[in-house]
Amino acid sequence: MRTGTRTEAGAPRRGRGAGRPHAVWALPAVLFFTFFAVVPMALAFGLSFTRWNGLGDPEPVGLANWSKLLHDPRLTQSLTVTVALTAASWAFQTVVSLLLGVWAAGRQRNRAILSAVFFVPFLLSSTAISLLFYALLDPNFGIVHGDTLGSTSGALLALVFVGGWQFIPFHTLIYQGGARQIPDVLHQAAAIDGAGRLRRFRSITLPQLRHTATTSGVLMVVGSLTYFETVLILTQGGPGTDTAILPYLMYEAGFKNYDFGYAGALASFLVVAATALSLALVRLTGFGAMRSTREGM
């Protein structure tokens, strides 16, 4: 009895769906994303058309909250601060994590041990890290002289550094994995042609890591746009309102002014802005048409 067809070479021919996991395996992730991401976003969007102080029933107000959002003078300042913090965080984290990731891609034992040590900050919570640096930057009892968090530039630099200290290990791991996927034959051929280490890094490593850089960059941008705990603990939006980014503005509207309808409008605006920016990055970098950069693939 024949159990299947065979190719000309005698090997059994697999069906079109052979080797592919069934869609049911994605069900837990889909359910988790639906209940903890899609549903809260939908509720926040619906709340943006109401007036609610946390007590009683929400009162429909139509587009009043969105009109207030468009005419809020603090929104422009908050957008400027958010963009500045996102750009500075992206530049700082990309450069450091790229260099560390390429270095950690080596096979020496000491590099593996140091890579594990470097990853420790990512295991800590943002709240614990913020409290630690808040104590270290205290003008009276900290190790840094002067009121670093009392100036606009100092507060922004502190936020960039603290965020980088926590998340650089994660992006280093991404770059380390990408660097280890680069075929050794490319480096060997370049070395035979007389290319030095710096030239091989510029001409081979960086081009081969372009898709890795896009992935890391999108994660950095989205993470920076949703930055909150560190700002709340370190600066509380200060000095003044100089570090009041969009998530902190949303927190103030909801949990200080008890205007949850306006907070829902800010949350919805933040989701739309982060999604649009992520899609723009994917489109501009060609990430959507990504192909394997490994030799022969």
C-alpha cells in the first residue's frame, strides 16, 4: 500500500503545510495580547469620549477631550521633550550596545562571563533602578556633587543615562546574536585582502547588522515613548515641566487631576503616535522586505 508520493530522487514529497506549526499554537499569545493590550486600549479610547473623575458613571462629552488635547499648550512642550528624550536615548543606547554586542560576540570565556555580568541591570525593575539613582544623585547625600536633577540639561542627561544603564544589556544581547550570525568566511576573505579590524567592522559587520539595528531601534523608540517610572521617581516632570513627557502628562491628567477622559485621549494619542512611528521606521529602513544576510540564504 502506498503511503505517499515520491520525488524523482526517491525522497518522499512533503505536503504544502508540512513542517509548519498549526495556528492553534498561537492561540495563547493571541488571547494574552487581546486581554492585556487590545481590550485596555479599546477601553481607553472609549473613555476618551467621556468625562469621568473615577466615581460614578462616565458622562459622554463627544469630542471635547480631543478638542482640549489639540489646544493644550502643554502638549507641544511634552511632545518636544518626548522627541528629545527618545532621540538621545536611541543614539546613546545604539552606539554603546552595538559596540558591546560586537565585542561580546567573541568566543573567549571571559567575554561570556562579562556578558552575563553586563546583563544584570536588565533583570532589575525600573522602580528599583530609579530609586537607586535617585539616592546616588541626591544633592545632599549622593555621590555626585551639585543638584543634577535641578537643571533641565542635567535631568534629561540623567534620564538618558539611567534608561541606557538598564536597557543597553538587552540591546547588547540582540547585537551579540546578530554579530554571531555573520559568516566567518566574509571576515576571513577580507583579512586575506589586507583589511584591518576597523575596515572589516565598517565594511562587513555594520552592513550585516542593518536589520538587527532596525529591530533594536524600533524597540528603543517604542520603549522611550512609553517611559514613565524613571521620570516619575527621578524628576516628577521637573524641574518645572521640563521633563514632563507624554506618559507623565497622562499620569497627571488621570491620577492628579482625576480627569480620566482626557487621560484616555492622551493614551490613545500616544498609542497612535508610537504605532505610526514604528511603521514609518519599518517602511523607511526596508525592514518589511527583509531577507537573510547570511551567505547562501
